Amino acid sequence: MIPTLFGITVVAFLIIHLAPGDPAAMKARAAEGAAESISEEALQKTRELYGLDKPLHVQYGLWIKRIVQLDFGQSIKFNRPVWDVLKERIPVSMKLALTSLFFAYVISIPLGIYSASHQYSRLDRTVTLLLFVLYSLPGFWVATMLIVFMGGGDFLDIFPVFGLSSVGAEQWGYWDRFWDAAWHLVLPIFCMTYASLAVLSRYMRTAMLEVIRQDYITTARAKGLSERVVIYKHALRNSLIPIVTLLSGIFPALLGGSIIIESIFTIPGMGKLAWEAILARDYPVIMGELTIVSFLTLFGILISDILYSVVDPRIAYERKSK
């Protein structure tokens, strides 16, 4: 994980510095009230303040030194420590990611099992068609249609479409605040869940179909076991391996935030933060968020490898000779 993470940060550091735009000029222009002309002295002082006047390899070395000390540096746009900015946004994206992941797995696993055990049935064909249609729809279009039809656009006004709570909700009781926050999450959660749900359910269906054609499943049926016992006791556990593998990539991607969905629904999460940082060429914030998401991705892969042996005891990575 360590050399992989190091390689990711090197490539990312070089790429973001190749992007057009001078963060020092943007910061100085904002400080001087968006003046047309900026003095060279102001630019130089801004570059010195954020270490932008040093060569790239020196900047990267200083950044690595700070990361070892768990210091992500100072944000150029927000003029605050990057870690303080991330701490405000991570819980928001974590809430969205965990909720979306929960619904995606809770719905996709039973759906995949039913589709596999009732292959080519009318319901299986209908579900397959519906899921492929959902997967093909772009997120920004779905979000826009939901706002138009259900968020007070030209038709119904059922769900709120801005932020995570209503104005003045902090003065309400606990349960009122809870239901208000849940109501605000309905549309964003749906937009973040439907694509993952479609993918997971198809993988679950394919894995289950492969497992139930194995000889040991035929043997279990020959013993007279009920189809429910065969599916849920003997076949389900082995068919979960692809789903466990996908978990390592889906959760970090969701935690990194959805730039489009969070921007459309005005949600102050990691995705919206990344968009703001990119527009402002806020290198410390971009690198800080990328490092966290990359680490979570690599850590998720490690957890998936460990869970393989939990899902299927036949998988063993090391055996001690007796």
C-alpha cells in the first residue's frame, strides 16, 4: 500500500501543477478586490507564503514531510488548515456514502439472488431491462428530472432540493430535525445509489448463476434439501466474493463525493469541496482529499482480501505446517 500510495501522490502532484492557472494570482486578485492588474510584489509574496516559489520537487518533498506528520498544509482558497476544512466535509460525504452503500447492497443482493434462481422468468427480464436503463442514465440528468418533477419545479413539490436541512431546523426537536435531514437526503441518495445498485445486482446474479451450477449444489438438491436452504445456506456465501471485491472500490468513490450531485443539490461534501479547490487551484486541498480517497481505496482492497477468507473458508493465504 505504501509504495502504491506514494506513486499516486507523485503522479497527482505533477498533474495538478500542469493545469493552467496560477493559484497565487487568483489569491492575490481576491485579496485586492478582483483588480485587473496585480503587482508583481503581491504575486511574489503570495507565492512565498504558500511555498509556490520553490521548484516542484522541493514542494513535493515539503508536502511529503508534512503528510508524515499528518499535516495537510494550509488551504490557499479558505486560508485555513486543510485538515480543518476536510473535517467539516468528511462527515457529510460519509453520511451520504454509508446510506447509499447500505441501500445498494440491501436491495441488490436479494434482487440478484431472485433473478438467478428465477432465470429468464418474466420478472427477471423486467428487472434486467429496468436496471440496464437506470445504469445508462447520467446522474446529472436524473437529478435535474427529479428536481423538475418532485422538487418544486414544474410539477410536484415533495422533496427539498437544497442543502441538508431546512432554515431554522437547529431550533427544532430531535425527531423533527432527524426527519427533516432524512427528507433532504432522499433525492441525493437515490441519485448516488441507482447506478451502484444496477451494477451490484448484475454481479450478484452472475455469481449466483455460476455457483448454483456447481456439483455440490446438485448434490445438495439430490439430498432433498429445500431450494431455500440450498440457495441461502450453500450457494449464497460463495457467490458473495465478487460483491466483496466491488466494495473496495465503491465506498471510497462515494466517500470522495459526487461533484455533480453535491453541486446540484448544494450539499457541502467532499465532492463540492474538490470542485471548489480545482477552480481555485487550491493544491493543498486537492492533494489532501486525493490522499485520503486513495488511502481508503487501498485499505478497502486490503479489507476485501481479508474478507475473502471469511466469505469462503476454503480460501487461505498462509498455512502453518503442523
